[in-house]
Amino acid sequence: MLLCVDIGNTNTVLATFDGEKLVHSWRIRTDPKATPDELGIKFRALLDGDGIDIYGISLSSTVPQAAFELSRMVEKYYPHAKLISVAPGVKTGVRLAIDNPKEVGPDRIANTHAAYHLHGGPCITVDFGTSTNIDVASAEGDFIGGAFAPGMEVSLDALAARAARLLKVDLSKPRRVVGKNTVECLQSGMIFGTAAQVDGLVTRIKAEMGEEPTAVIATGGLAPAVIDETTTITHYEPNLTLIGLRMIWEKNS
């Protein structure tokens, strides 16, 4: 099977594919200090239990050290698997029509590739993770830019660190917008505030594009907490990045 791995700043998401079918998926904590042996033990615990034979690995990483250690792990534990890492020189099918293409994270490229092939273009992806990334693909499938905002967990961590009387809370929808206690106030700001932020940015992007996108696709680990409160998101695909990695593998294999 093909193993697709997306290493993010907070979590690493991985999945196995049999052709186009996603068979298994997992979400683990990203640890840039994990050694190749520690990674090998972890990956074998996930994969070998189902007797999965890996012939190839498609990798996206926003954490260079974690990507380096994973590549060393693959050499030792999966020597017969071909590793393709989304980086300059790899065919992605996405033209980067921005000022500095080297700045674009591989997860954003994978998201754009998958979103365009699933829904056509122009389209918008909203990735709710460590940061909230809003990216835009043109009618031809080119990556034309986007917008960043702090993710909900990052915002909560900053508030807890800088405000003595505020604390981290569960990211669940409060009963009302006007909170009656500190927990409800924080939840309201995070959930409803993030939804309003995304809707505001997507609305401005649409106006700047001058045309209606075919789809606004949400993905990312924090998406379920907020997408029901938005008005502009039209589709939810939790495995968008992994699907994009599978497609990029196919272009390079």
C-alpha cells in the first residue's frame, strides 16, 4: 500500500491507500526530537498490526527536522519503499503563481492539488490547524496565494500565557454568544470569532477574485469545532492533504 504522511507543527497525520481508497488513517503528536528508531517503533506499531506492506511513502512536512528524521527512519525500517517528499523538483501539478514559490508549504500545495481535482476551480481551501490557512486556486488550478491567521489552540495558548486570570478551555461550542462566565466567553471568542474571521476573509477573497468559487473546502484537525458556525464553507474533507499527497505520488511514480 501507499503511505501518505503529513507532518504538521502540532500533529502528524498519516494514512494508507489502496489505489484511490483510503484504508486506514491515524493522527499522532509531532515530535521533532524523535529519533529514527523511535519513529520506526511507532510506525510499525500502527502499520504492522494490520499486516500492511508499504511500497511507497508520500511525505509533506512543515517541520524540517521531523522530515529529516522520518527519512532516516524510512531508510532503516522500510528500505524497499520509495519516498517522495513534496519539495522543489517534485512534480505537483500545481503552478505557484506567487512572488516567492519557495515560501509555499508542501501541505498547501497538496491541499490545492486535491481541492482543484475534486471540485474544479477557482476554489478556496481553509485548513484549520496550528494556523488557519486560507488558500486560493485559480480556474486553471494555479496556486495564487492566500491568508494566514493564528489557529484556535495557538490563540488560547497565547491568552493563557499572557493573561493571569484566563485559562485554556475545551474548544466546544458554547450555549450562547454572550458568555456568562470566563469559559463561555473564551469559547465564544474562539468558535464564533474564528467562524466570523473565516467568513470575512473568504468574502473579501471572493470580491477580489471577481468570481464565485466552485467550492470552499474545510480541512484540518480543528475544522469540526467551527465549520458548522460558518456561512461560506461549502464542503468538508478531513483527509484533503493526504488525498493530495496520494495524487502527487501518482504523478511522480
